Amino acid sequence: MSADELQAALPAAERVHRPQRLTGGLLGSWRAAPVEMAGLMFEPTFFFAASELRRVEYVAAAQSTPDSGASAFGQLVQWGRGVFGNELASRDPGSAYAAWTSGDADVYVQQVSDPHRASVRLVYKARQLRDGSEL
């Protein structure tokens, strides 16, 4: 999807004044209105590389929740299991992560439970397969 196609699909989407840059040339240059999921308000950012949408990231601040977003994370993991099947998961002090692969996309949910910057993140990104020559 191109930026023009994104605007056609989401007319309220707006360009970001200071785009976020990620590795691989990804530029978070578009935002849409916040959406409610699992009891939190998530702000979507759309990342493009080579004029093509490659990543959609939904981020919700969770500092004001008593559980630092753990309930929302759990609900999103349950949703992911229902849609994609069992997850690849990890947990360490301060964060939790669940990931799935579906066709040409990777999807993951992440919770950061630090009381000063607690958040929950849901990411859809284009799958990048690498062959042995890129190792």
C-alpha cells in the first residue's frame, strides 16, 4: 500500500511532523486517530520504506493502569491465539512479548511494565525473509 492508498482507506490519517526512523529505512510518517483495544487507547503509526507501507504500530501508554497494561497485553495475546494460533513468547523482568507469523506478515504484542514508561504495543510488519548470503 502506498501513502496515497493509505489516505484513501483512512481519510483522517495525517502526516507526522517529526517522523520516527527505524532500521531498514522505515519512516513512521503517518498517524491515524487513536483506537480502543483491550481497554486502552492505542495510537497507530504507519511506517513506509521505498514508498510502500511496511509496518503498522499501535502504542498505548499504560502508566495510569494499576497493572501497567498486563490485562490489555493478556487480552491481545488471547486475540492473537484466536487469529494466528499459538505464539512464540518471552518474558523477563519488566517486559513480556508474544509473536506470530501469518503469511507475509509478522505480528507481535509487547508489554513494558516499568511504572514510569509502561506501555503496550501491537505491531504488524511485512515479513522479511533472508537467505544464507545475508548472514
